[in-house]
Amino acid sequence: MELLFDPPAPKAAATWPPSWATIDEPDASWPLLEALHDASGTAAPLGEFAALEDALDAAETAAFAANRAMAAHLAAIRRAFDCARQHPALYLNRSALGARDEQELAVRAVAAELSMRLKLPSGTVRTRAFEAEVLHDRLPLVWHRFESGVAAYPEVRAAVDAAVGFDPDDPGLARFDEAVADLIGSVTPARFRQRLRALRARYDRALLEARHTRAYADRRVQVEHVDDGMSWVSLFVSSVDAARIRARLDATCHAQAGAPDERRSLDQLRADTAVAWLAGDGTPTAASVEVIVTVPVLALAGADDEPAQLDGAGPIDLATARQLFADAPSFLRLAVDPVTSAPLALDRTRYRPSAAQRTWLALRHGTCTRPGCDRLAVSSDLDHVRDWFTGGPTDVANLAPTCRSDHRLKHAARFTVTKSKLEGTVTWRSPTGRAYTDPPPF
């Protein structure tokens, strides 16, 4: 089988230190030794300097090895994508073969399997396959630096982002590749990004507007849940829009900061003001948004300290949960039994799931049940694990929240999905025979 992306040819074992590094034996003429001798009155043991040098060498060697491993990781992902594109039958059912989006379905299938195997989002897997393609096809010199361990992954990602703006046939791309390869490994990451922007402008001046148009098409909002009941909300928007947002926030918050009883910092005011604007506090649209908060009944009564759960985010403190139950019209307030954790005994015989079933399954699983997918269950389809037309019932034991993309993938590709009745654990088994599970939070 001929692959579009061949594995790198075997290379001779690398020698250490590299040819460009020179190491001299430490002696009393070294300025550092002289300084230590003058400061303490006794000469530092030369053996300690040898140990220090060994540690420094080991750190650098490990960094080079990590870079080479990451390059091999990207190359392997790309080869897996090539296999799926060239042979869709490896993943797809007979009914999906010959479809207009046959190759895309096969790519989605291999991305899903890598997502489950590597414990990475499918989008990250696809991004890495794309990065490998750009490096191999458009930035061969940068790719060589990456394979050899000199280039780190953050530098390589920045180079790929810059190269995407070039037309593949643009002669400036080769000059850009050469300049970036020479720059890699010689400056700090921050300085590298600064010089990279300058190089891109030098070799690709005609496409500045086109690059902005492509980047603008990728605008989005991302939410990242972190510890202590907190989350990051990020907007990827145009620099003009970002400046407008910041200017309005600053003007509003500077005015608020002047109030005599205001104790919040400017950063806190900006965060609170942005939340109020985006959540629609005090507007008619605020109440139309539902967020599920699960609180044990005994905890609400103050008789237990089991934490509450915010759907899709994780635990929050009980004081916040009690306030949400009391005040927030935009939250679905669902108290669960402290023994069974079941709000309803659900058993349906019709095809379409009920609203109560949808609520309970979104509550129990939190996200799409395909391992590795973090799309919220509340906005996912409810898939019959055992298909309805083969006798699968419409009850919570046979339903699994599955995002629209993975729902279609389950029916188009040769993945086998099962769900345990007791724990509710959903298992996806791929055509390669590997099984992947992701138990529900509770």
C-alpha cells in the first residue's frame, strides 16, 4: 500500500553532544570557579561541576528526544489518516461506501478512534494530522528540524499557522521555510513568534488581507472548565472587535470603580461586567437559557456536605448551588434522591424519548457518550444503543446522549456500541477490535 505520507527513513544514531556544541573541562581559570572561590574562601569541588554538567546535558537530551517523539507522533497520525482516506472500507459500513462524503466519513472515523486511544479531542487529532501535512508538504526544512529534535512543538505549530497563508506554489514559501528553519532553536519562544510575524509579512505581503479573511472565518467561543468551580471563556475574534470589547469594558468598569462602596478590583469588575453582558442579566432573554445543577436533597437542607454538580463543568460549592436554587431563573433545578440518585423511574415504549428521559440522561452523562468527546449531552441526540428497528426499547438503559457528528458516525462506520444496564457505562468497539469506555460521572 502506497501512503501519501511515508515514515521517515532510518537515520544513523545521533551522537551527543552535537557537533556544534563544544565542552571544555572545568578548571580553576573559569570565571564561575573564581567567583565561588572568592565568595566562600574555598574552591568549589570540580566533581560538583561535572554533576551539574551531566544534569544540564540530560535535560537538553531529554528535550531533543521529546521533540523527536512529538514529530513521530504527528507523522503516525498523518499515516493513519492516509490509510483511512485511501481505504474507507477499513471503517465504513457497506451502506456508507460510495457516499459523496465517503472519505470525510472515513477520516472522522479514524479521528474518533485516535481520539479514544490517545485521550484527545477529535478536533485536536485532526489538527495534528493537518500540521503534519503542512510540515511535510510546505515546510520540509522546518519538518527536518522537528524530526531531528531541534524544533519544539510550539515553534512548529506557530510556523504551520504562518505557512497556511501562503499559496502552495508561492516562491516566497520556500524562502520563508528556509528563514524559519534557521531561526528555530536560536531564540526564546516569545522572540520566535515576534520574528515569525516579521518573516511572514516580508515573504507574503500580498496575502495579509486574505490571511485575515481565513482567520476571521474561524472565529469562535471556547469554554474550558478548570479547578475550584471556575472556567475560562475565550473569544477568538478580530483584533478590531477585541479592541472595541476591551474599550467598552474599561470605560464601564473605570466608572464603576469610582463608586464609594466599590471594593472589587478592575479585573474583577471586567469579569463581572462581561458575565452580565453575555448572560443577559436583567434582560428577557436571560431566562431562556437552562443550565442543569444537581444537588442532593440532604445537602440542600444542610444535613449533608456532598458537593453539587454543574452540568458539563463539575463540582461547585453548596453555597453557590443553594443560591442558584433560590434565585436563578435560568437554571433547571433538579433535586435527586440521596440514596438512589434517580429523579424518575423511566420506562418508555415509544420511539421518541420524553423530555424527562432527555433531562435525566443529560444529567447523568454530562457530555456525549463517545469516549473522548466533550460536547454537552444537553445539546446531543439521544441514540438508541440497540437500534429501534431491531427491537431496542426507548428507555434510559438503551439511550445514550451522542452528539450529531458521532451519532451519524456510529451508523455509518463499523463501530459497535454497548451500554451496561447497571452503571450506564457506554463502550465503543472499533473495527480494529479495540474497546473504549467512558463511565458516566455518577
